Amino acid sequence: MAEPNGNVILEVQDLKKHFPIKRGFLNKVVGQVKAVDGVSFQVPTGTTLGLVGESGCGKTTTSRCILRAISPTGGKVLFHDEKLGVVDVVTADKATLRQLRLNMQLIFQDPFSSLNPRMTLLDIVGEPLIINRVARGRAVEERVAELLARVGLRPEYMRRYPHAFSGGQRQRIGIARALALNPRLVVADEPVSALDVSIQAQTLNLLQDLQAEFNLSYIFVAHDLSVVQHISDNVAVMYVGRLVEYATNEELFFNPKHPYTEALLSSVRRPDPLSKRERIVLEGDVPDPSHPPTGCYFHPRCRYAKDICQSETPPLLEVSPGHMAACHFATELTLQGVG
Amino acid sequence: MANDEILLDVKGLKTQFALEEGTVRAVDGVDFTVKRGKTLCVVGESGCGKSVTARAILGIVPSPGKVVDGQMLFYKEDENGSVRPIDLATLRPNGQEIRSIRGAEISMVFQEPMTSFSPVYKIGHQIREPILIHQQVSKAEAREIAIDMLRRCGLPRPERVFDQYPWELSGGMRQRAMIARALVCRPSLLIADEPTTALDVTTETQILELMKELQDELGMAILFITHDLGVVAEVAEEVIVMYLGKVVERADVISLFYEAKHPYTQALLRSIPTISKERRHRLDTIEGMVPDPYNVPSGCPFHPRCPAFMPGICDVIEPPIYALEKGHLARCHLYNEELVGNVMDEPASS
């Protein structure tokens, strides 16, 4: 990974989140679900990191840990704040965390369940302003009007309730709320996967425009690889709680180094009935994170697996400058990207 | 249209929901045919009526929805091989005749594998149920048939799965079991309503491969409902595109992707992100959003969002279906020579 420098907004180092499995009358801990198990990456200021993987791979848990919506078990999340300097989100005290949260916001996946139906748009978008004592009274209304206009909603609608809006409009409300405090880092957890194709395009364009306008950094969690390729500068691929590959967008999509990434890329569907590409059909399911396989977690489904893969866990190593992969044969295999 | 190839012929299907706020014309005059052993895809955004169309075929439109008009001729093959059409639209939704077809001749795979199985019955019980209803077999024989179908659907250790509850299986496995249940009576038509939308891409690949294999093996036709144009490109032979309860375009899959005729289809195709080396371009969007179903715009329902909008025509006259070359149909005034003159780039041959 690139060396730490002044242009990085977030550094995640060896992040871990283990959930205990409790059984019986005394709630004895009988095992651990290692939802996130040693994830490290950086987000340069003003760029987008795409975090991809299948359900259960820990991508949502990672994003929640970064915001400390849930407390990580271990590791560091270093946020480069303009006023506070470099702060570890994991160990920050309440007052610092409060300051930090002005700069880190979250956009949720489901625009239907993430907005309180009993609150008007003014309440929803204005709430962060009031809670953080950024504005009060008329100033709140002015700021909300400005935000709504910015995301393409009519400010006159601010006294309406969420039910009056469609899915795409609600997602815009969620974006307006996330932007209310002028954050520097926005974590977007599957922000477009619940939306229709035509609305998805509008929302992606809006996110890109806002990024350019406010120099926002995004962590974009998604499972749709075409969307991730469209919006990301760097991409991290997760599998069963670990990072298996991290590279720039172009490297990852056109020159993948991990067999799992190759399989993921081969299942990207193109809107072209004449494209005849070989699909790598992965056998079986994603392993249960409470009982992961030995060695490389991907070996039971990997078509290149050899004996070593069963016994030794491959470390995440730099294959070429800025391109990390966790595979014993990353330098030997010739893998197929999209292209 | 009495053709051996045709399995289902839907003509002028209308399904309406009478609600307090007004009548929603969820399906408003839809025509299409499904050919034996072929795959027809129905594409559209949410609210376009694609799921209601599927449910109308099976007579399971949720209340207060009703099929108010149209024909759905299902060409059923009886024991001695002769084919006679049954109009599904005239059958009582819970009568004997539709019940003998539903689950046996026509079956359905639903989107959400989590909620479409009952959590309180074992998988085996739920797969055996249609066999016991439609075939004269003993419970033990039904068990054999069910286990055999589970095996074909790629479930490892089907005997064990038979005695498991749905929540013990992963999403992909549950969707396989769902397909097993749908196919266990060897239907001639399988309706798949967004069968892979809730699944991960790698699992989606598995399920689509499985459906293709089973289609080759069992020879059923598939009516595949989806909003994902990438999936359409992969599975469809023919495609219909729906917008606000109407079919706006019908074509074979290659013509649809390479020579889309309707501005809505063209815009949809442009708005999906595709993987390419030139990044950071903006996506083309369709302006605005799908209008609310109580106030469908006059004339062509797509006109407020259409880039080829012709004032005085599109907002006034409802476009009919125009037949273009190679069986390509489009519901758009652009293909009317009298209205547009020589603006069109391709002549309509009607």
C-alpha cells in the first residue's frame, strides 16, 4: 500500500471485528465470528474507494467500524482531521468522536427504512445541524433548503413526510442528510442497489458531482461491480472478512491478481447478447465465517488451488506497485480481467 | 395464430386495482406470446406491471387487483398429445381448472427465497406438496421424485436437505430448492419473477446456468421477469419492454440490444454503467421519474421523460404498436410516417 502522506484522509490498519457466539444458560462464548479479520487500506483525499464482496464478506461491518457505529475488536482507524490532526477513531473518547462525526457521514442502502416516517424532510435533514449545534431556528431552514436544492429536490417540499417521495427521491433525502454537516468522508453502503436503473444513473451522477464540488472522499460499499468500476478510484475486494485484493480501478478490473477477483469479474453481466465470455462458475457457497476453511479461505472454490493453499494462509503482498493480493500464486497466475 | 410452437398467447390483458385513491391500471392492454421451450424476458422498472402480468397468468393477482379484460390462451397438451387452448383469463382464480394447471403446467419461482418458503415446514414437505396434489403417487414415491429433483438442481446431499428447514439453507441453496419445487411436476411454462435479484453475482451465475441446463433437459418455456438488462442479454431469446402497464417494445434479444427502437429502451440501455477503461464520464440518465400510477400522462405515457418528444403529437395521441422489420414492435410515434415524415432513420414496414 502507498506510504502514509498528507493527502490521505483515512488509514485503516489491521481492523478486526469479532462477534462472540454465545450458547447455553451462562452465555458461554463458544466461538467467534470473525466478520472482519485484519483489514488494512487507505483512502486518499477526494477519491473513492470501492469495497466489494459477496454478502457476508464483512464489507458492511468494515464500513460501520470505520464510523464506529459498532466498536471494532482491534486495529486502528486513523482519520486525518483538519483541526484535530490524526485521530484513531477506535480509541477516541466521546468528545473527540463527536467532533469526528461532523466529518464522517453515512448513506444507507434502503431509502425506505432509513428515514423516519414521522419526521418531515426539515426534521430529517435539519436534525444533524441541531444536534451538533451548527445552526438553529431559521438558519436550519435555510440550510435545509439549500441542501435539498443541491440534491435536486424542491425546497418547498421540506414540510412533507418521506412517504410522499419515490425511492430515488428518498435516496436524495438521505444524501442531503449526510451532507448537512459538510463532511469530508462519506461512507455509502450500497446507496444505489435498491434503485431502478434510470434512477441509479441519476444518483451516481449526483454523487460524482458532489464529490467534485466539495472534495469529498467516498467509501463506496457495493456488490454491483459495474457500478463500482464506474465510480471508484481504488477498489478493495473482501472475502470472508479479509482483504484479498486491493488495487487501482484499472489494475483490478483489467489485470486482476487474485483468483476470487477473476471469478467475480467473470460473473459481471454485460448488456450485450453477443458477448460470449467464459464464466467461471464458483462451486458451493461462501464459507461460514465461524468455521472458515484452513489456509487460504478461498481454496475450496479456487480452480488454481494447490496443496500449499490448504495449509498456509497467504499474506496480502504487493504484487506490483500499489497492487496488493493475498494469493500464493499471485505473481505466477495469468488471470483474465474484463476486457 | 394456431401454431404448434405457441404455448401461451396473451392478448389485450388488463389488470386493475381499484383503490381509494383511484384505479391503478397496473397492466393496460398487454400482448405477447411465449413459445414452447423458449425464454421470453419481461423488462421494466418497478411499477411497470411486469410482476402483476406474471401473477395474472397464474390467477394470483393480489387483492384488490382483478383481471378486467383480455385473453390468456394456454395451449395445454393433454394425455393423448392433442393441444387445446384454455383461456386462463376466464377461469375462476380458485376454481378446479386453474388449480390443476397452477403448480403442474405452469409454476413460478419468486424473487425472495427467504420469504417464499414457509419457515415452519421442512423443505421436503414443501417440495412434495405439489407432487401429491397433481400426481397419483404415494408419499414414498413423491419423496423419491422430490429428492431426485433436488439433486438435479445441484443441492449437495439432497436426502439431508429434504429434512431441513428453509432457514437452514443459504440464499443460493434456498433458491435452488425453490426451483426444484417449481419444476417437480415438469411444467411446460416456468415463470421466474426476478429469481436472482436477491442473490450475489457468483450465486446468480450458478442459478442462471442451472436454469439453462434444466430448460435444455426438461424443455420448458421460461417467462423471465427482471429489471437487469445484463441478465436479459444472457438468458433471453425474445424480450418485451414494459412501461407503465404497456408493452413499449418487443424484439428478439439481439435486435433489442443492437437496434432498440423505442426511446425508452434506448435510454435504459444508455443509463447502465458498463465496465470500460474510459471512466469518469457521466452516465446518461432518463430525466424525471416514473409517473405515479394514479395520474398517467396523456398520450404516450413516456412523453414527459422522452428525449424525442414531439409536442402536439406525443402528449395528445396515444401511440399504437408499429410493426417494424423482423417482428420488431415498438409503441412510438416516431415510426408513423404520416406524423413524422422523413425524420425517421428507418422505414416502418407495417
